[in-house]
Amino acid sequence: MNQKNADIQPEFPTPETHNASRTPAPPEFVATSTKAEKTQPGRLQRFFRKVLIWLVILAIVFLAGIVTDHYLRFKPSQDELKTATAHLTLLQVQVDVSNARLALSLKDVEGAKAALFNTQQRLDNLLPRIAIFDPNLAKSMPQRLSLIVSGLKRDPETAKIDLELFTKDLLAIEAALFND
């Protein structure tokens, strides 16, 4: 009976037989190697690969040159544009004052007033630049201009002298800020 029991397999698997059934069968080893299947690139392929690498390097250098040109040429031009605009505004103020002086010399008070009509606004645009040169002058110039305009009818001769002094200040500002 012992032999009979030993030959008969139990219905329920034992832990040893259970683990043995789960282990996969060993894989079959492939005799061919992946390196053997790949061929080495030929001379022509290596040459074109090097040419492609150099073309990419040259393209990167070219793009870096374009970016450098933009920042060295275009960006400073924008700052020069602001300076040129401020200089133009100062010259327009000088023209307004000169026209007012000319009108006063011709005894045309209304013409002098008309010449100074937009001057206050232009001067206000220049005040930040004038403050760089002389902060006290930047504070006093708008007040002086309003006194000149208000005194044109009362005393044209005093207004003419004040306009000459105003012109001297404008020329000093131009020499300090815009002459190279």
C-alpha cells in the first residue's frame, strides 16, 4: 500500500508543486547576436554625418550672430531715438521762444502769445531731461514761462528780457545734454 500511495498524486497541489508550476521555462538562447546583424557605416555615411554636424554648428553660429547684431545695433538705436526726440522737442521750444521774441520786437503781443501756446506742454515733456542737468532749473523754468506769458500784455519789454534769459537757459541745457 505504501507503494500505491506513493504512485498516486494528491488532488491538491502541495506548496512545492505549486511553486514549480509557476516558474517559467528557461528561455531559449538565440544564437545570433545583434552586433553581428548591424553593419558598420561606410566611408560615405561617416563623411555625410560629419558634414551634417558641421552644418548644424554653422547654423547655430549664424543665428548667434543675428541675435548679437540685433542687440548691438537695434537696441542702442532705440535709446538714440529717445535722445533725438528729446533734442527735437528742445529745439521746438527754442523756436517757439525765438518766434515770440521776434513778435515782441515787431510789437505783436498776440503773435508772441500764439508762438508760446504749445511751449508749456513741450517744456513739460523735457523736464525729466532738464532735471538731469539741473533740478532747480527744471523746477523754475515752467514757472518762469507762465510768468512770461502772463506778463506779455502788461509789460512787453520785461517779457522780451525774460525771453532772452529763457533762451540762454535753453542753450545751456542743449549744450549740456545733447552735444557730444
